[in-house]
Amino acid sequence: MTVIVANDTPDAIRWMLKRWFIEPRPNVFVGTLNPRTHAKVMDYIFRNAPADFGVLVVSSAPNCQGYLIERHGPLGASGRDEIEIAGIPLVLEKPGEPPPTPEQMAEWPF
């Protein structure tokens, strides 16, 4: 499954995405693609997107979390970044702060 959240999707990209996804809310696209089609769709988006177009893509992947996060362009003032710690993709809510060290993570209660 793939979920795409975009900022002000240009018409050319929106109509191409509607071939493969449903659009339950404006600029949110949900669908299931085979790996080859997924790669072609992402290539089309990243190649044809204007400079101010921001897109966040969360898709199924064969990793320990079961998903992959891809981002292109600005996504507004969300104040979040994606990081990877020990192969696990996570969302960092306060960009600018360094990721936690292994010693700090060892102190976490879980």
C-alpha cells in the first residue's frame, strides 16, 4: 500500500496519480501498486514536480517496520524530519536537535 500526501498537486501530476490511486481527501492519494509501477510513478512525480511542490510518500517495504518514508520538496511548517536509527525509520519532531545517542536511548523506559 502507498499513501501520498502532497501540497497543492499540479493538475498534470494529480491526473496521473488518479490513474493508480483514490483521492479520499484533496492532495491525499491511497493505493496499492506493484514495485515496478510504484518506481515509475515516484520517478514521474520527482521528475515533473515544480520546485515548490512538496510530497510525502509512505509505502509498504520489506523492512522491520514494514514501511518506507520518502519526501520531496518542502512540506510546509510541519516541524518534522525523518531519521533512521539502527535501520528503523522514525519521525523526528524537533529538527535541528541531534538524534539521540545510543547511551540516551538505553535510558528510555521501553
